[in-house]
Amino acid sequence: MKVDRVNPHVLDIEMDYKKGWEQWFLLSSDRHWDNPHSDWALQKEHLDLARERNAKVLDFGDLFCVMQGKFDRRASKSNVRPEHQVDNYLDAVVNTAADWFEPYADMFALVSEGNHESAIRRHHETDLIERFVTTLNYKANTKLTRGLYTGWVRFRFLQGGHSKVLNLNYTHGYGGGGPVTKGVIQANRKSVYLPDAHFCVSGHIHEHWLMTQPRERLLKNGDTKIDEQVHICLPTYKEEYLSGQDYHRERGRPPKPLGAYWLRFFATGKKKNPVDYEFIRAK
């Protein structure tokens, strides 16, 4: 596998395939790792399984929560882990996270920015994702890539002189999701302005769903075919409901799903569709 950053917006992942080949990816978002209610045990379970599967991890924002700084009006002492109750709060979060993720550093292909990190960058003039990636690369001698809030991952499958490309568009996410629609309405909008995406992935609203948009495509030779654009909303690793936090309960917010998604590519042995894929909920 070859991972190459084409530009700040596009990450290329090249894979050679043959009969019996498969490659797993763990798609995650909204870990909120430093929050006391972030489920470290579940994250470790998924990362250990990713290790067994020789999977690569693509993380799409809000790896950090970082809401407990001195000038954050949302700050609450009950939401700070003991090791982060220090004067250099932001430094401590980055350093302890790098220590925790170091055993898995070689598995990560991308860590992108979420709204929690972008807020710190705007108000405190420090880029936590850049600092985390740089620290982890130094500690583990890896080449982890820092992603933007939105971007692309281009999966390229090679066999001999033949190639196939599948494009994943990602955004950390936006909006409140809605108690009824749960953000599904965004899939219809994205399918209009992201015609080149085979997969559209987002997080942010702490929901999970998968839906497809069938499309009629006109081929170069004049034939037509039906393909599908897959839309996925990634869940979170932060459990807020059972913890009884006032902010969550007072607003009548329901329990949120925990976990991530697996993306598995595999060789089919078929001439017309040599590489296929499946998405599986990681919970």
C-alpha cells in the first residue's frame, strides 16, 4: 500500500490486488478522546481489531474535545481528566493523546480537523491536529497525514496495467442533525454537488446511518449503467446520556450511538467489477 498526499485536499491510497485480496479501513469520527465520557475501552477494542485485520484508520475530526480551557465559557471541572488539570492544559491533552495512540500510530493514514479543533485554532491560535500529528510522527517514526475539515481520499486499485478508482469525500460535518431527520437530508444535497464521489462520509452530529443514492450514468461508449453513491454518518465514542450530564439531559437529547464503521475492499475475480466493497458497523 502506498499513501501519498496529492495536495492539502486529496489523499491518494494505492493498493495492489490479486485473487483473494482484501483491505480493511476503520472510519472514525468524534472520538472526543480527552473527555471523561469518551469510551477508551471501545476505541481500544476497535483499534486492536484493526491491527488484526491490518487495517488503516481514517479519522474525520473531533479527535479532541478540549472544551475545558481557561477562556472557554463551556468549561466544567467535572469534564476534565485528572492528568489534564494542569496549567498547560492544551499541551497536556496533545501529549497524553500521543502517548495513548502511539502503539497504533502506524495504522493511521489520516487525522483531519473537526469543529472542536478549529475553534481552538481560531480562538487560541494553535493547531491541535497539526501538533498531534507532528508529535505522533516524531514518537513513532510514522508519516501520518493531517487532513483539512473537508477533503478527499482517492482509493486506487492496481493490477498489472489495469486500475480502478473509488473516491471518498469527507467532511467533519455541519448543522445540528435534527431530532427527526438525523441529518439524512444532507445526503440529497451532497449528491448534487459531489458527482465524483462514490462515498460521502461525515460525522459531527453523533448519529449513525448509511444510505445509497442510485444514479444513472452515461458511459463514454454511449452505454448507460446504474451505480450507487453511498452516504455514511459516523457515530461517536463519547457517551453522554447515561453519564447524566446536565447539558445533555436538560435539552432533551436522546442517547447517541457509539462506534465507527469498517470499510472492506476485496477482489471479486470478476472482469467487469474486479474490486468491490462493503460497509460494516463497528460497535
